[in-house]
Amino acid sequence: MNRRELENRWLRLTREEMPSVARSRGWPVVFDHCFQRILLDNAAGQVWYEVIERRPAYRHAEESLLTEAIALGEAALRGEADLAEMNRESLRLRGKL
């Protein structure tokens, strides 16, 4: 995917697809910015704003990081990744657990 396609996929994934199934799957979050936090933190292995200096994050993230974050979200949609666990890891990275 080129950069524009990556960004479009990111927005569709986190603003439409994930929120639309969140409640039915019992996910701990339902808002786009929460999905974005979870996926970017887990892809980066640290709080995303420690590696992405400018906002919006998806526009300024390295392509490899954005690709990994998208892959994590897609895995969660397929039931191959545990979104609740990724949320806990994101919160742990932020010192909130």
C-alpha cells in the first residue's frame, strides 16, 4: 500500500470497522481515539507519542509502524488478537495499571 492507502485504511479501520463491532464483542473501548491509542502503543511497544512527534499520529508515523498498527487492528477484527489484552498493555505502558 502507498501512504495514502495506508492512511485511508487506518481511518476506516479505527473510525468505522472497529467501533461498529466493539459493543457486540464486549471490547473495553468503543471510540476511535481509543482504538488508535491501543494499536499505536502496541505497534510501537511504548507510548506512541514517544516515537511520533507530531499529530495527527497516523499522518506522522513511520509507514512500518502504521502498517503494524493496522495489522494488529485487523487481527483483532478476525479474532486473532485480544483487544482487551492490548488495551491493558497500552494502559500499563502509560502507567495506568
